[in-house]
Amino acid sequence: MRIAIGADHRGLRLKKALKEHLESLGHTVLDLGTDRPETVDYPDYAHAVARTVASRRVRRGVLVCGTGIGMSMAANRTPGVRAALCCSDRMARMSRRHNNANVLCLGADLLGLAEAKRILVVWLGTRFEGGRHARRTKKLDSPTDQRTRC
């Protein structure tokens, strides 16, 4: 699978380790930075990965910052992107099964390497269930004026 990966300065070390892990599993990884420990702005990397996923040049994306919160907020501003902040195997599994998440966001300050690798593998290996969930995810990608009102 082709996967884009990006991180800010706080996620740099975890990003590098996850990139190596993905490559060891046979995935092709497009690293969109950062590659330096100097302070950078997380939205720049979130948008780069999100645009790459939305354009379908890759199937999935992975973003890492201190908590994963900023990356998920920034990535979700791109139409066609469903970024999920996951802190557990269950969250990773459900983000794929029910929400068809195409970008995984992780918090480097919150997860150890082994835990982050496990979450990543679960997320990559879980299929979208479709059915009633497809109807719901379609609404995420449609303009506000076409959504059902409550």
C-alpha cells in the first residue's frame, strides 16, 4: 500500500520509527516531512498529507504531533479526508470499520513506540464495513446544504 506520512517537530522521532516499520512490512511510504528537529507548524504537514490522500496519490496517511489533536483538526479541513485520532487498538479498529478513516493521527507524547506500531498495524489491517456506515461517511464528504437536517 502507498502511504503518506508527516509530522511536526514533536512527532519527528515517532514518524521516523513508523516509516521504517511500514517499509519493513512492505508498504511504500511517501515522507512529507518534517525531517528536522527545529520547531515547525503542524498544519503545514497535516495539509500536505491530507492533500496527498484526497488526490488519491496514496491510499492512506499517517500524521504525528505531540497529542495528535492539532494534526487531526487540520487534516479534517480537507474534503475527502477522514482523519482519526487514535489512542488505542479499539479506536483504530472502529475508525476504519465505521468511519472509513483514511488518515491516522497519533500523539507522540502519549504513546510508546510499541503501542503506536500496534495501533498502526490494526488500523491498516481493518476493513471498512460499508452498509449503513457508507451512508454516514458519504454525508461527511457532501456539502453542508445537501445534508439531512435534524
